[in-house]
Amino acid sequence: MSAQFDPSMYLAILPEIGLIVLAAITLVLDLVWQDRRCRYLGWITAGGLAVIAGLAVAFARPGPDPLLIFGGMLRLDDTGFVFRLIFLFGATITALFAVDNEGLCNKGEFYTLLLVSTLGMSLMASSADLIMLFLAIETTSIPLYVLAGFIIRDQNSVEAGIKYLLFGAMTSAISLYGFSLLYGFCGTTQIYAMGEIFANGQISPVLIGMSILLVVVGFAFKISGVPFHFWAPDVYQGAPTPVAGYLSTASKAAGFAVLMRVLLAVFPGQTDVWILLVAIMATASMFLGNLLALAQKNIKRMLAYSSIAQAGYILIGVASGTELGISGSVYYLLGYLFTNLVAFGVVNVIEDAVESSEIKAFSGLSRRNPMLALLMLAALLSLGGIPPFAGFFGKLLVFGSAIESGQVWLAIVGIINSMIALYYYLTVLRVIYQGEGGAPYWVSPSWQVALVIGLVGILVLGVVFAPFFGWSQQAAQSLSLFN
Amino acid sequence: MDFISTHLLTLILFIPTAAALLMLFLPKDRVNLLRWWAFIASLIPFALTLLLWGKFVPAQSGFQFTEQAAWYGVLNASYHVGVDGISLTMVLLTTLLMPLAILTSFNIKERVKPYMILFLLLETGMLGVFMALDLLLFFVFWEVGLVPMYFLIAQWGGANRNYASLKFMLYTIGGSLGLLLAIQLIGVVVGSFDLLVLFDKWPQVTAISLPLGLSVATVKAIAFWAFVIAFAIKVPVWPFHTWLPDAHTEAPTAGSMILAGVLLKLGAYGFLRLVLPLYPVEAKTFAGALAFLAVAAIIFGALAAWGQTDFKRLVAYSSINHMGFVVLGIAAAALAGNTPDAVIAVNGAVLQMFNHGLSAAGMFFLVGVIYDRAHTRDLNDFGGIWTRMPVYGSLLLFTAMASLGLPGLNGFVSEFLVIRGSWPILDLATALGMIGLFFTGAYILKALKLVLHGPLNERWAKLNEISTREILVITPLAVLMLGIGVWPAWILNVINRAVQMWF
Amino acid sequence: MQFPILSVLIFLPLITGIVLLFMPAERKTLIKSISLGTASLILLLSAIVFFSYNVAAGGYQFIEKAAWVPALGISYYVGVDGIAAPMVLLAGLVMFTGVLVSWGVDDRPREFFAFMMFLGSSVLGVFGALDLFMLFFFFELAVFPKYLMIVLWGSPKTRNYSGMKLTLYLFVGSMISLVGALAIYFGSGLRTFDMIALESAGFSLVFQRLWFPFVFLGFGILSGIFPFYSWAPDGHVAAPTAISMLLAGVEMKVGAFAALRVAFMLLPDGARYWSTAILVLATINVVYGAFIALIQTDFKYVIGFSSVSHMGLVLIGFATMNRQGLIGAGLQMFSHGVMTALFFSVVGMVYDRAHTREIAQLGGLFRKMPVAAFGFIVGGLVSMGMPGFSGFIAEFPIFMGVWQAAPVVAVIAILGVIITAAYILLVVRRVFFGELPEGLSNIGDVTIKDKISTVLLAAIMIAVGIFPSLMAPMISSGVDHILALFGGA
């Protein structure tokens, strides 16, 4: 823990620096390119993000041992590294979807906001200090509130933005209260120092339990876990589709990153408390999400409820509290990123063409655009956990971790839910494949690129597991010492 | 030639199948080609059987012309065939009747090709039963023969063929289920299906290490009855006979000939080949019951035949009556084991099988001849046919007399032997059987009277005389009936040696 | 380095399927030709696997192994034993004939044949898998082709309901098994999915008894075990012809095969503990399935329920846990696969021409389509367990096995045989013989491709029926290994 100047410290935040620079560039270009921004700004953002991802891989790789930097504000470890890549990928694809999206691409701020929230997420995943963490969360959230309500002409969008803001603000406040409790107990804001203090066992378990509860509330909002999920369906439906996709993937992943880090680092001694809490939340999320998804007629609402349920599956991995479970959750998030982005991407295409996101609008898609149908097939089946798509391995890992840690009931709950979920995924698939055809829908080149990247991601994660599982494992290992 | 002599049985067995397969490639509208193909294909096994008969050494014990080849090695079942005197007689009967039945079928006009193919496959099925020296193989052929017969009845049969064929099939399959289970049980216990091994070991089995919860004796008794019921249905023994009148009546003429001539023998053969050697103790215990069933078959068969007004049904019931004597002889042997009387009874039974094959085939054929012309089989509709068809009349009279057991014709010899052999062993049953014999005379004479004699029904004034082809069919049968009646030694010699060796 | 024949078998259809999806949709004949070419190649390769399997040597052959996820002990590990080799052949046969009888598919043939290829890859992958993870991977690969093929090309009235029912049933089944498989993985302490290694993991008795039902039941659902069979008739009836063939002919075997491979072979003591329960359920399958088949009025439902009945015999064979029973079960899997493929293909041929499957509205079709009728009759005889056909060869040892395990089951289950005989004979007579209804007087004969398919399948059943040594010794060699596991554990 050295406060001295060390160039490697700046290398470690090179991606974040890159994001700030890129955000600035977009702002400037927005002013310069009045008429061309719709076409080029998105590409530049996406390209820039790809470069940043390259920089992150090349220069910002953590060493074998986690390292606290900037006075313990950040922790240079594999968790941060992997999640940063998740966010960068998510932002890249989202930026590509925004190109040719009339509501979004005409305003350059869209990309700036997107980049700033990505920056926030990136810092969330690496924060090792409560203050840093809270700042990062807010840096992430505030741009997202704006993005959700980005299309001010559209009442739904505005409503989504406000709803998101209200919910977010409230849960942030509760979380902050939890943080203050923690500081009160420990006298430090250093996450990794707190664990040792709690381990000494001088603080009343009731108080600890309460602080766990409060802290978790804020994260549960981010991951849209029950009972802090209420915002999700309305926001997803109302927000611009690419933003909804971004919210459901990158933002959720960020929430999981901090949830896992805080739980494992601050409360390693209180596993029995938070495991139960997380398991209950997982169960509730899965059941509620899946059962409500069954009834949806709008695909964005359906995907919203599905994403609540997906959070539940990922929570199974967290609830196991084991290395395998955490690795599973990370892998799941990785796969889920591509999967849900593709799903929302296809919705984006349909919405652009027919101005509707009702499931009915998908009827006959396979006769119009067989490739889009296949993409949706891959996305839906990946969500359903069917090989050879990414979701299969993620599910296998989290269910496996539940069994490994002796929580067979949780795996069985997961299975029951997988069945319910498969029902509505397949129903959508049926609509896509049945029905009369017509003229193919237009798919802009940037969307094509984004969708292909997504599909490749789904397939690669669904077939070639080893390297990505290796990352997930490292991410899990660097969070905590599992014993 | 060497190949032929070493694989004689296999050739006899599979030449019909090979011919049937080749027939698939013949054009289906060249009806005459198909008919002659089938006829010649059935003559070859007959010729080979004559060769077999010539080469067969009656004095030699055990099975001859045996062949063994790997078949279902995993279960220790092999393709093992061979003949002794009993089976040789049956093989002869089968290969003899087949060409005649096919010749009879020359009047089939519809779908000749499948008909002939089925007939040839049927021959393989029946021959296989008589030749098999492996229990599993036996069962395979036992069941396989059902399929062509089912289709022959169902496709070329009379008005009520659907009902009759289904009944025939389900009855026989149902009857075989017990046999199947018992065979499985034996296979599990002994670990082999080879009959020579089983004859040796199965009767000696004293402990069965299966979770049956029953004593060995009980298990064996149940298995015994499983065998008996399967064979009794086929014979058929009262009260398992109800499929027979329907099937025989509805089958096409040639089908009835084979059904009565050969298929029924399969059941009786099963008794001789399997039940008696495998279950000597149980057979002895239950011989009385068997004799009772046999007598019931004799008497009820005759009475039922007497009550019929359908000519074909009458002949069908007569089969039950005649086969009853076979079973009576078997029951006697079961009770007495290896005594001279029992040997005589079994000799009679085997010869009765052969004789009934001849006469029943002949009778069904002659019924078919008149049916083809009159399109009715109602005895009350006939009358005075003799005046229109004297040749037919005399042939019918001759065959009926053979069936009735007139001395000098074959039926007498065998029935006499059965009764002679059974009398000292089962006196009451034999005496009752004699009463049945009386009824036999009654129904046959009734039929003859109603068909041939009396005033001519004017409807039949234009009936054609029996044709040359038809005479060609009945002649060999008639010659044999007379031949065995006058000089039975040629065939009894073969049978007797085998019987003496076995019982 | 030997030729990686199993990998080629598994990935050839997968790659063909992907290639097909990228072909122009209007080149229908080309798409069909490519599919037929691939299917022929699959048949050829599967026949090579079958015939070049060294029975004398036994064990797992054609082994290939590659690391997949070493951190978790997952590898790409394929090989076949004496039980799997006939299954591979079965899959090849049904794929080939399935493509042949699907030549008439005119609605989106590209997707149809591509999905069919995926399904083929899935089943071949399961039969070849020696790695538990890989087995599940390929097992679940079949989910979406199954579902989509039923709801897209199935019979319009019931396809949505039946397709969903079938898919969910099977998915739940596989997930339940997955839980059991994961328990095996963690419980073994070996951290490997390698099934050969897991065979000798030495699980405790309590563990085996606890987890066997999970693994078995999950796969058992796919093989139609009572009372979880109802997806099978519904699904098979609603599916298009080729998929009915693949589902009933191969997929149900996949379930049974996996139940044997994972549940019985990895948890033998558990199997012994639960074998009585399985016997009871499977016996209900046999008898009850046959009774229900007897009262169906829809041609295809008769066959659908007959599968339930016959698969019961396979499970009975497994549950005997002795040599004869297992040999019989292996043979029955093959025999029933070929038989039911033949059945469904003929049902499809009839339906395509008559446009009805109501038995009451059919009749006299022998004259119109003799080859199809012949095929159906052969299938019927196999189904009845008639000697001389493969069904007998399979059922006989099963019953021999049952005698040693539970004689009363033999006596009850044999009832299924006579009921089967009844419904088969009735269906054959009502559909193919008797009067030809007015409306059907001008229907045509089946195509030459249909004939090739029918004759091929029929000929195989007869060949195996007459020469059991074509297949029985191979299965026996596989059973040797299983018995060693049963005895050694």
C-alpha cells in the first residue's frame, strides 16, 4: 500500500483514462460534426472502446497478486480486469446499436454519457474503498438515468428515466446508510481492512446482519434482484432499446461485481447470514421473474422479467460462496452479456422497422430475415441454458456450485425455473418461426457488425469454455481466499 | 453331390424360402409362371425327402443327418437340425402335401404371387419345427409358420376370414406365451437350448436358483402345463379347439389342407418331441388328465362334426376327433413309459398323424372341389351328386372311408395300433374312445349320404366332373392311403425304431 | 494416428447443418441433395464403425480424447463400446432413411434439413461420449431442433401443444439428470467428468442410493418411463415424419442409453437398490402402453403408444442387471429403433397420400402401396416379437434375464406381447387390407426413395432376426464390461 508515485499505477487505470479521453473526443466531435455524427460518431466510439479494450489487455493486466493502488482506493486484480472487459464489450456493442437509431445518434451526448457510465462501472469493479465505491456507483448511475430517459419526445422514455432515477436514488441512499454503518463499526472505509475487523468478532451479529442487508439493497437494485426489481420492466420497455440492453447487461454485471466483492471481502466470516439472504433473493428473483415473464406480450417487458430471473440464476453462484460458484457467476455474466445484447439488438431491428416491440411483431421473422431469426434463436436458447450457446455452461457452473456447497434445493429451484423459462423462450421462438413472411427488414451495417460480434461471443463462450473459464476462475480467486 | 448329402436337411428346409425370395423378382402378372415356379420349388424338397428317406438308417439310434452351425451363440442356441424316424415321417408328410396344396391352388386367381410366396414360406416354417434340435430354433419355426398362415386365411379366405384369422393368430400366439416363458425358464436354468443337452439335464434338475418362491416340482409342473397348453391348442385338444373350425372353414382350400394336414401335427409332434422326453415325471402324473382331454376331443369332436350342416366345418371337427386318438396314444405313453404297449400306442399315434395328414388333406381338398363348383357347402343343399360326378363321388367315398377307419385303408391301421396300445394302460379312456369311433362312422356316413346320395337337387344338374388337375392332386393321397392300409410295414418300420429308442 | 471416425461422424452433420443454413433458400433440390449426401456418408461411416468394431477385443474403441476445460476435468472424449456401436449404426440408419422420406418437404427445406442434421449430431454425440459433460452437451443440443421441427412442420392441430410438452418434459428430464451427474462429479472427489474414471470412483452406498433416482429418472423420462411417458405419443404424433422417426427411433434410445451409461454404470449399487421400482414401472409401461395402443383410433397414436410399451422392455432389461437382460435390452434398443422408424415412415407415407390418419377412414392400401404395406407388416411382426425378426431376438433374452431377477414380471410383461399382437394385426388389417374407401381410390404409390427406405429398414430387422450373431456378440462384449462394474462395485 504505497502512496508514492508509481508509473504502473497509471498504467493500471489506463483504460479509465482512455474512457475519459474518448468521452471528451465525442463531445468535441459532436460539436464539429453536426450532420455526420449520426453516421460516424457511433463507429468512432465503438472503435475507441475496442482500442481501450486492447489497451486494457495489453497494459492493465494485473499481476498474480492483487495490488492496492491510489492509497487503497482501487485494487488492481483479475476481478476488475475481467469485469472491465465485460463493460467495454457491452459499451462497444451498445454504441454500434445506437448508430442509425434515429432517436439516439443525432445527439452526441449519448455516446459521452455511455462512456462516462462505462467509466463508472469500470471503477466500481475495482473499488477497494467505500468512498470510491459510492462515487463510482453514482458516476455510473447518473448517466444511466439520463440515458433511460434520453428520448424526451417519448413519454415512455421520460417516464422510464424518472422511474429509474427515483428508484436508484432511494436505493443509493439506503446503501449509503449501510456504508456509514460499516464505517462506524470499523473506523475505516477500506473494504479489505474491514474484513479483518469483522473477523475479530467484537461487533454484534445483529448489527452486522443489518449492515449486510442495507448494503445489499443498493446492489440488488443494480442487478434488479427481487424485491428491488420493480423499475426494470417499465424502464426496459420505455428506455431506448440499446440502452435497455446496456442496462440489463453491463450495469447488472457492475452490480454483481461490487456485490461479490463486498460480500466476500467485508463479510467472509458471516457467510451463513449472507448466503441465506442471497439464496432467498435468488429464489425469489427466479420465480418472480420467470412467472411474470410468462404473461408478457411485449418482448422488452418479457426480457426485463427474464433478466430478473437471470439475476436469480447468477445469484445461485454467489450464494454458494465458493470459488466455483463465483467463477460460475462471472462466466454466466460474460455469456449473458453477449446473449442479452443480441436479444435486444434484434428487438432494436424489429422496433426500427415496425415501431413495435410486441411479441406478435416477430411473427414470420424467419421467412423475412432467416439470419435474424437464427440470431434470436441463439440468444433465446442461450438465455434458456441450451448448448451450444453460452448460457448452458454458465447454468451448469452455478447449479454445480449449488450442489457442491450442499444447497441441492437451490439447484432444483433453478431447474424448475429453467423449465418455466424455456416455455416462454420457446414460445417466442415459435412465433418467430411460424407465421407468414414478407419483405426482409433492413439491418444497418453497424447493427450487423454488433449482432455478429454478439453471436460469435455466444457461440465461442458456448463451445470453447476453457480460456474464459480460466478468466472467471482468476477473477473469483482474486476476490477472496477461498478455503 | 457331397454338399447335397451333407446338407440335405438344410436344403430341404430352405429351398422353399429361396424359391420364395427369387419369386419376388418374377413379374406379378405372369400367373402361370408363378404357379409352376412354386409347384416345382415345392417338388424339389419332396424329391430330396425321398432321397433322405432312402438314405435314412432306421436301425441307427439317435438323430441322423444332423447339422450344427453357430446361430445365437450369446444364448447358447445354435442352428441344430436332424431327424429321427418320427420327424422324418412328418417331413415326408409335409413335403408331400406341399406340392399337392400348391397344385390345388392353381385355381387362385387373385394376387397369385404373394399367395405362392406365403405358401413356400409356410413350408419352411413347418419343416423347421420337425427338424429343429434346438429348443429356441424350434420355437422360432413354431411361430414363424403362423405368419404366412394368418395372411393366407385373412387374404384368401372365406367371408368370415377376418374374425377367423385373428382368432387363429391370437389363440396360437396366446397359447405359445406359456411355452415361450417355459423355454426361457429352461434356458436360464440349464444354460443351453440344445435339445440333446436338455433331454439329458432338464429332467434331472432338482434345484432352481431363481427367486421363484416355488418348489422345483411345482415349477416343473407349471412349465409342463405351459408346454402342454401350447401344443394342445395346436393339436387341438378339447377345450382349446374353438379356433380350429373357424380357421379351417374360412381358409382357402389349400390352406385348409395344410392346416389340417401338417399344422395340427406340429402340436402332436411337440408332445412327442418335447413334452415326453423333457417331462417324464410330470407326464406320468398328469397322463390321466391328458387322456381325459383326448377322449373328450374324440367324443365331442365326433358329436360336433355330426351336428354340422356345413361340409367343411364337418371335416374340420373330424380333425379334432381324429387328433384325439393321437393324444390318447401319447397319454398312454406318458403313463406307461417304456413298455411294449406304450410303444405300440406311440407307433399308432405317429402313424395316425401321418394318416390324418393324408385323409384330412384329401377331405378338405374334395370339399374344396365341390365348393368351387357349387359355391355352397351346406350339406342340406346337396344331394345325389354321385350321378353327376361319379369319379368325384368314388374318390370322396374312398377318402371318407380311409378317414372313418375302414380296414384295408390307412386309418384303420393307426387307430387300431393306438387302441391296442392304450387299452392295457388306459382301459376306461380307450373304451370311451371306442364310442367316439362309433360317432365317427355316423358323421362320415351322414355327410356321404347328404352329398352323394338321395335325389339330385336340380341346382346341381350342370356340375362339372372333377378335373384332371384335381385328380392329380388326390391320386397320390389315395395311393398312399391304400398303400399304408395294405402294407404299413414300410413306414412303421421307420417309426417303430425311433419310438423304441425314445420310449 | 488413426482416422478420427467418431469425430467425423459427430461433426459432419453439425457442419452440414451450418452450411445448409447459409445456402440460398430457393435452391431446394441442392439442399436436399447435400443432406442426402451427408446422410449417406453418415450411414457409411456408422456402418464402418459397426463392422470394424473388434468384438474379440471388446471395451471402448475408436477412442479420441482432447482437453476441453482442463480446470474442471472436462474433455472431449469419444469412443464406443459394444452397446454404443449398434446405436451409432441405428442413428446412421435413421438419419439416412429420415432424409429419404423427407424428400417431399417443401416448406423451408433449408431449415428442416439443417435442424435435422443438428439432431443427428446430437444423438451421435451422446452415443459416442465418454465424458459426462460432453454427453450432456450433446444431449441438450437436441432441444431446439426437436421443438422447432415439431412446431414448424408438425401436424397443425396439436403441434404447438405437443411440441412444447415434449420439449419441456425432455428438458426437465435432462436437468434432473444433470443435477445427479453434477453430484457424481463432486461426490467422486476426482474432479473429472471422464466416465471411465468415474466408473471406478467407488461411491458410497448411501451416495449411490440417494443419487441414482435423479440420474435415472431424468434419462428415464426421455425413454418414456411410466408415468412420464405422455410426451412421447403426443410429441411423436405431432412431429413431421422424419422427426417422429428420429425421436421415437433414436432419441428414446438416447435416453435409455444415457440411463445405462450414467445411472447404471456409474451407480451400480444404487441401481440394485432401485431396480425393483424400475421393474414395476417398466412393466406398467409394457402392459399399459400396449392396452392404450389397442384402443387408439389414430394410426399414428397406435405407433406412439407402442413405443411406450416397447421401451418398457428396454428398461426392464436394464433393471434385471444380468447378462441376458442387458444383452436383450441392447438388442431391443436397436431393434425398436429400426422398427419404429419404419413404422413412422410408413405412417407418414400413408398420411401424405390419404391426408388422414383415422384408422376408420383408411383401408385396402396394400393394393395402392404394397411396399409400404410390406414394410409396416414386417415392423408389426417385429413389434409382436415374432421369431425370425429382430424383436424376438431382443425380447427373448430380456425375458431370460427377468426370470433370474423377478419371475413374476416375466409372466405379467408377456401379456404385452399378446396385446401387441392384437393391435398390430387389427391396424394392419384395417389400414392395409379390406375395402379401399371411395375417397382413396386414386391415391398413388410411394416414391422410389420411400421404397428404398422401407426395404432397407425391413431388411435389417429380418437380417438381425435371422442372424442374431450379427449384433448379439458385440452387445455381449459391451455387457461384459457392465457386469464387471456391477460385480465389482
